Amino acid sequence: MLGAGWRALRRCSSLPRAVRLRVREALGLRDPVGEVKVQGWVRSVRSQKEVLFLHINDGSSLESLQVVADPSLENRDLTFGSAVEVQGKLVKSPHRKQNMELKAETIRVVGPCDTWSFPLKMKERHPLEYVRQFPHLRCRNNTLGSLLRIRSEATAAIHSFFQDNGYMHIHTPIITSNDCEGAGELFQIEKSNEVKESAEKTHFFNVPAFLTVSGQLHLEVMAGAFTHVFTFGPTFRAENSQSRRHLAEFYMVEAELSFTESLQDIMQVIEDLFKTTTSTVLSKCPRDVELFHKYIAPAQKDRLEQVLKNKFVTISYNEAVEILKQASQTFTFKPEWGCDLQKEHEKYLVQHCGEVPVFVVNYPYDLKPFYMRDNEDGPQHTVAAVDLLVPGIGELCGGSLREERLPFLESRLQRLGLTDAYQWYLDLRKFGSVPHGGFGMGFERYLQYLLGVDNIKDVIPFPRFSHSCLL
């Protein structure tokens, strides 16, 4: 589908003024067009005796638009990386790889580029490790450009999925006094000009405030009025790790469903969300995804096709532990009932089940947060929780039925000494409480799996702590 530039072109076809087109729009046209303007950055320059060739890109597509010009239009500032505005006629290209090319009448260098000091070089395939050193410039690299287009399309697909299924989008707070995960790995917020305090320091919000680790508890509030709600925003974890698997700031997709008593309902939404989003991205960004599947993860395309065709596997936590105990593989962490599954366990379970996504359900009661619904089973006490494990990544989604029964929730909060802090949460169970549940999915982990990227820092727009500094 062509964009605003082409619609404007149709409206203004009788006027001599050049109409601006994005590169993607220009490449998508089938018939020649007179007097158009294209703006972007030079990806290559090739000067011959009788003709000057440029390739320019404006970020709207992986493919660049070829510009053919008279050599007299060349100047010293027309170099790789320079910003240009080209005006001329869009004509049929004689080359198979590209339907249209721009026959330039004028070329204006808007912003020159010093090619000697510019860290990205023309026609050079820079590895991800190299471009990670330049967080302010790496978006001009083909690989990162493709990633950001995919991120944008995946974000739109996730919003569309929820809206098409009747969910209301909620903006949950970034600053909160709640610790949803109960892990204590929080970034606490204080004023930057805080004087070295006395013992009786007063907080800015009168209570300790933190960057959110999850919007779930706020979504539960909204689910008491709107039945189906979701949020998609930044979350923060103060884990002191610079590994390939951890981020201090990342995006979470979270949803809550009221009037549901079945964990299977939650699992079905997770599976539908995953498959719908993935199918949409593959259909709308084929060339961008192909770049990753060709040069970074050659086997990922076939894996994704199999995943989209098949139903996800479901096993219980009990079954998972037994599978791990019977494995011939020696694990660093010995699998035992009552212990959390480590990444090595998760990867083995996925492999054991045929390298397809696996739902693990009904985890031990003491492993999970206070809000998960008690299964009232024994002697191995469990809660109605679910984790989705995917090949190469491990846990992608986590969810549960929420404990809607007031006596059960009061008892657990009292044992944990949290009754006062969560009195508002208990109120939700006093006034029209219904069975409900929800889940969260790490967006960057999803992109890691989709594209087969090993380092999670390569699927975010700005890598943190590059050269020990933040942008």
C-alpha cells in the first residue's frame, strides 16, 4: 500500500511542483512519474565518464533508490553518508533488481559527511559487535535499520491484535510504590539535587518510589471495570548484570482478562498473540526479516514456519522435573521439585519437546508471587501459573490466574507481612471480585527469538552503557 506521498502526488498531478516521495513509495510505483523529490542519505556513489550513480535511502525500506545523474551534478560534498535532496523524474529502471529509478535534474547536499572519520564504511558489512560501539550512529547500518522497522511493525501488530479482540489500552504508571515481582531488584527514585539527608528524610512522594517492574497490578485495577485490558510500555530491573541476556530497561506487553477461570484461556491468548504478530511481521517486513535469517540465523526461517503451523506443547511443572531428572545431560543446577527452572533446563525441555514453544503449567506455590491462584492441591502445593518457553531463549511469557478469593489472599499477604502495603489490592476482592488472569511477554526477547539474535542488546534502539556512558 502506497503512502501519503503518492496520495499527494495524485491530488497534485496537474501542478508542476515536485512532490516528495519516500524511497519505499518510489520503489513501489509501477509507472513513470514526472517531477518528484526524494530526500535521504547517500549509501553509495559511483562516478563514470558519462553518468553518475547514487543510491539513497531514507530509512523507509531496506532497499535504496538508484539515482542516475549527469556527472556535472557531482560535487566534493556528495559522498557516502551525506544527506541529499534529489529532484527529477521517476522512470522505469532497466535493471531487474529495481522497478524504478530517479533521473536527477538537481542534487542538493543538505548535510555533508566526513567519510574518513565516519565509523560506518560504504559497502562494508559491519558485525553487530562493531556497530554496538556507536549507539548514536548504528541506526544508519542496514542491520539495525531493518531491526527498527521490524520493531515498529511488531509494535503496531501487537496493538492491532489486542484492539481487534476488544482489549482496552491502558497507560500504566512508570513511577510506582509497588514491587509486583517481589524480587527487590528495583531502581529507587530520588531527586537529583537531594542534599545528603538526615535520618528523618522525607520522600518526594511521601513514600519510597521506584521505576516499575510490571504494570500488572495496575492492569488488575482496570480489569475490574473494563474486563479486557492491556499495556505495552517500559519496565526496569536493577539486576547487576551486563550479560547477553539482561537489560536494565526493556518493554513488556501485559494483558489481564476478567471472567476467566481457565489457565487454558490465558495460554490461548498468548499463543494467538505470538502467531498473529509473527505472521504480520513476516508478511509486512519480508526483506528486513530475510536479512537476519540469511546472515545471522540461517535456520530460523524454517523454525518459525514450523512454529506457526503447529500447536504449542503443554506440560506440567511436575512432568518437566521428571523429564529433566531422566535426561542423560548433566546440568549445572540439579533439577529438583520446588526449585525454579534455570535457562539450561528450559532449553532442554524445548529440545525434548521437538524444538517448539512449550507451556509449563502449575508451579510450586512457594516459587511464585502472592497474587497467583492457589490450586488447593496436595501434597505438592501448586498455583495456576504458566510460563512459555521458546527455542534458544527460554522463558518468553509468564502468566497465571490471579487469586480472586479474599480469604486466600488475606492469609498469604499476612504470612508475608504485606497486608498494610496491599490493602488497596484486597479492596479489589471486596467489591465485585471476579475470576481473572493475565500474562506478560518481554518484547525484546520476542524479537530475539523472531530474528535469531544472540545478544539481547542488539534488538534495542539504544544499547545501554556503551563505553560506560548512557545516551
